[in-house]
Amino acid sequence: RRAADSPDFEADDLLAAWRARQTPSVGAAAGPKAQLATLAVSVQLDAFTKVKELMDKMVADLKQQQAEEVEFKERCSTSLDENEKTIYDKNELRKDLEARISELEAKMAQLAADIKAHSEQIASTQVEVKRAGEQREAENAEFQTLVGDQRATQGILNKALTKLKDFYEKKIGNKNAFAQTEQEPPVNFNNYKANAGGGSVIGLIEQIIEDSVRLEKQATDGERQAQTDYENFVLSSNGLIKSLQEEIVQKTKASSAAKGDHALAGADHVGTLAELESLEQYKADLHGECDFLLKNFEIRQKARREEIEAIQHAKAILSGAASDDA
């Protein structure tokens, strides 16, 4: 049927050749009828040759289609495999980027919290230093007042003590006593003698002076210790403030770096999502092109092989018929 579709093949020629095949072959001497029969056989042979050529072309075309289909199947399989692998890799990259972004966001939040805490601690320490300074000034003023009072008290008491000692110990007053033997007093007075309680007064004053001196010494020692403690506190506080300020500088730099890394990771994430979208679209296109062939590949190959075998079998039949005619 396919041979008959060729423009080079005429159905009448085939019919004529077939009819001539039914006429016994005769030599040229048999006359015009014999010559006509010979011509018919020749036409028959020519028609079979064209049919077989067409069959050969059909077989070649079918084999070419088979080969192209195999190649197309391999290309589809390779493309789909590569697409799946690329999608997997990009999804892994997406997960890594998302984890990185979350990590950087947590890091930036922690750095911000640390910087805030350090700043608050610096402010609190500065307030404590200021309060300590004010308290130290008040304590020093109180100390100065106390020392001044104690030294003034000691000065007064020492003067009084000197006077008393001059009187009681040197008995200056006895030298100026009334000369009782020289003049008879109008009234009969007892003889003058120093007050027996003078010694206890002197002892009391000396005790008060000692207590004052001891209090001054205690106050002085306390003031010296308080000043030392204050200076140490200020020194350690300044060291803490300096350390916190340095940490703020470092954490600020780290925060800036983290923000830069976060921006880059975010851009990479957006790009990866776009690539994944493109890969999914390409995957859909591949399935649109390849699914039918991949699903029906064996059926199509088998059907084409059977068609090739049928054509080759038909050609063999025609070749046998041509041999018989020869």
C-alpha cells in the first residue's frame, strides 16, 4: 500500500505486470503477442524493484526514528536526573542559607542585648562612682570636723591640765597663804591646805585627753582606710568601664559584620529561591516533553520493530516472486 503512494509507481503498470505473469513466457519469435508478454514481465519486474526500494526507504526511516527516539529518551533521562540533582543541591543550599540567616539573626540579637547591657552597666557604674565620691566628700568633711573638734578639745584640756598641775603639784598657792603666825585673824580659821580632790580632777582630764587622742587616731585611721577603699573602688570602676567600652566597640564591629553577612545570605537566599523556581519550571517542561515517550517507549519501540520486520518479510516475498519470474 505504501509503495502505491509513490509518484513513481503506477497501479496500471502493476496490474499489467500481474496479468502478463499469468501468460506463458514465449520467445521473441512467437510474434507480437509474445513480445507483449515479455514487455509485461519487464514492467512487473520494474514495479517490484520500485516497491522494494520504497520498502528499504521505509525500513531506513523507521530505524532512524528508532535511533532518534532512543537518543531522545537518553537525553530526557539525563536531563531529568540532572534537574533532580540540581534541585536537591539547591534545596540543600537553601536550607543552609536559612540556617545561616537564623544564626546571624540570633547573633545580632545577642550582640545588641550585650551592647545594651554593657552600656547600662557603664552608666550604673558611673553613677556609683559619683555617689561614692559624694559620700567620700561627706565622710571627709565629717572627719575634718571631728578631728578639729578633738584637737580643739585636747588643746583646751591641755591648757587646763597645765594650770591644775602648776597649782596642785608645785603648790604655788601655798606660798601666798596668809601668814597666820604674823597676824591673828579676827575669826579663828583653820589652817589652809590644798584640796584633796585635785588629783582626781587632773586624772579625769588626762583620761579625757587620752580618749580624745585615741578617737582622733581611730578617725584618722578610718579616714585613711576609707580614702584607700574609695581610690581602689574608683580605680576598679574605671577599669571595668574601660573594659566594657572596649567590649562595646568589639561587639559593635561584630554586629556590623553580622549585618553584612546577613544581607549577603539574604540575597543568596532570594537568588536560590529564584533558581529553584526556574528549575521547577524546567522540570515541568521536561516532563511535558518526555513523559509520553518515557511511558510508552517500549511499546513504541516494539511496534516499530514489528513494522520493520513486516516490511522486511514483505520484501522477501516480493524478492522471491521476482526470482521466480526471472
